Amino acid sequence: MSIRPSSLTVSEERPQGESWLVNGQQQLVLHFKPDVSMTHGQWVELRTYSWVRPQPPVPHSRRKLSHQSASETWKHLVKVGWRRCAPPVR
């Protein structure tokens, strides 16, 4: 059983599976996805999309982060105003 630090809320913690963040001001959507091509699940693929509604998201960039870096990135983005969201409809 893991214990969460009390300073974090559930929305600030990066989920273990696929997850999405959106920033309406920057018109960006981020997709965090475990990289199953690598062993031991130590890597996360981070995909960035530009998104001007009502158009579908447009791929912008893709990179791999260590699980630790992805968790830190998620926490920072939520702290500065990004919101968790459902996957956009394509």
C-alpha cells in the first residue's frame, strides 16, 4: 500500500495508465502513455497536440520520458493550471 504525500491532491498525481491534460489558453493537449515497447514500464511517451476546437487535434511532437520525469512533468503542469481531461474525439 502506498501513501500519498498530503500536499498532493488526486488530480495532481499522474495516473499509471494513459492520461490526458489540456490547456485551453495555449490550445494544447498532452497525452501521457506508458511505452509498452520498452521493458519494465520505465518509460512514458508524451505526445503534444495543438487543438483548436471544433477541429480534431493535430500532432505536434512526441518524446519519451522516464517514468519519474513524466510524473514530475504531470505534477508541474497541473500546478500551473493544466487540467486533466478525457481523450479528445478525433
